Amino acid sequence: AEGEAGMRAYKFALGEDGLRALKREVALHRLLQEQPRAPASVLPLLDWNLEAPPFFVATPWMEAGNLSAWAECDARLSTSSRTQRLEWSARLCE
């Protein structure tokens, strides 16, 4: 979607579980941004709605087009084993 700040990617949530996940994402983002050395790889949240449907968060559109392709381009991930990355993904899903 095209927004004031350029292309945006939206993540929508359905139901209580999805809303809880979006709330965690917003809270984690705020926590990371408050750190003296916030990771440069954290995409800024441009907008969010956690009050009434449709629940969403909006980030800048990733140049690589999707999170998987973007993650593969991140040099820090190349030093981690595929098994370790899969474990991180599973923990995130939990």
C-alpha cells in the first residue's frame, strides 16, 4: 500500500490471539527503540491500530519484498546455522 511515507507493508490480526501477537510486537518495538544502541535492523513501526478491527501494524515496505528474502540478506544471519535460525523462528511462533 502506498502511504505518506512511501510504500508500506501491513500485518493484520484476526481474533484475540492475533491481537495479542500485535501488542507484543508493538511493545517489543518500543523497548528496542528505547535502548541506547537500538538495532539498525529493526524496521520502524509507521502506524498501528490495536483498539478496534481491523487490527494492524504498518512498517516500511522491505526492499527485498518479503521477510524471508530480507533476512537472507542480513549478514548477521549468515554466521548462524540453519538449525539455530529455525529454533529462533519456532520460539517466535510460540
